[in-house]
Amino acid sequence: MTVKKAAKVIAQKSQEKEIAKLKLDSVRSQLNPHFLFNALAGIQTLMNKNEIDNANRYLTKFARLTRNVLDHKDLISLTSEKTVLDDYLQMEQLRFGFQYQITASADLDVENIEIPAMLLQPFVENAVKHGIAGKGNDGKIEISFTKQQTDLILSVKDNGNGFDVEKDYAGLGLALTKNRISLLNSIYKETPFLLDMKANANGTLIRITINQWL
């Protein structure tokens, strides 16, 4: 390959990467209003029930969460991801009363390992709204960050009623999320993102494996 041709190939790859990043930003901009709308509906529900104290607690969490969600960082640490998910889940606990747990394996440097921002949020929202919302204190969500050799595995598990993982449901944001993962794969070609979804009458398990990320 000539120097001129090699330079052209590099320029084309760079352009393709920039286009993918722009598309990724577009997908994130669609996910953010989707999330914010759902959160505002939660505040309205508490106000309509006249649960003023809980509504105020919800608003406090919502304010910090909004700042994090609207932050345009491409990558955030696992610690920051846990903070965002904690805020969201504590907020929704005020409405639905479920239990949850977020764990990270001891061999992960959660302060310094970063992942794409808002990667798990849509799946956690679905676990709450379409999984365990009607179960009250019996509802349970488990989120884990684990290491498997050089792969990072992120999982969201709930004990809801499950759903057909082959279908795209209005309001679940799954189509947007699948599109986002596809775009991430076009940018991070050396570390492919694999999405696996399993569901049955006993619950749903979402697993994202980021290959060779560690």
C-alpha cells in the first residue's frame, strides 16, 4: 500500500469514527429525555398521593441525578456509575418499596475503570418499571460488576415477570440501547460489547460483556 493510499484509509477510518460518535451523542440525547420524563412522572405520583416528605426526598435525589445524567462525559468510573444507579434506585424505592443490591468484585479497580456513561441506566429503569414495580417489598434487583480475565461483565437481574427479549416494546428504550451498543462497537472495535438478555416468568437477566476492557 502506498503512503498516499494508507493516509487515505486512515482519514476514512477517522471520519467513520467521528460519524459514529455523533450518532452516539444523538442516541444519548434521546435516552436522557426518556429518563427525565419517567423521573418527573415519579414525582407527580408521590405528590398526587400527598406523600410530601417522600416527594421532597425524591426531588433531592432527582436534582443530583439530573446533573449526572446531563453531564456529557463519554466515560465514567464504575464508582460514578454506582452512584448514579444508587441515586436512581433509592429514588424509585420511595414509590415502589423494592430491595436492591449493587456489588463489584474485589479484583476490580472501581475508581479507575471507566465505562460509557448511562450504559446500564435503561436496563435498570426497565427492571424497575416493567419488572418489579408491582411486587412491593418482594421486588428485588441485583446489579453486579465482575471481572473475567480481561473482560468486564455488567449485569442487571430482577425477579419480575420477564418479557419477550426478541421484541422491542414501546417505552422500554431497548431499541435505542441496542443501537447505542452497536455504535459503541463501531468505535471500540478492539473491545467489543456483547449484549445478552434472558427472561422468563421468574425474572430477567441482562448481561453486557465488554471484551478485553481490563
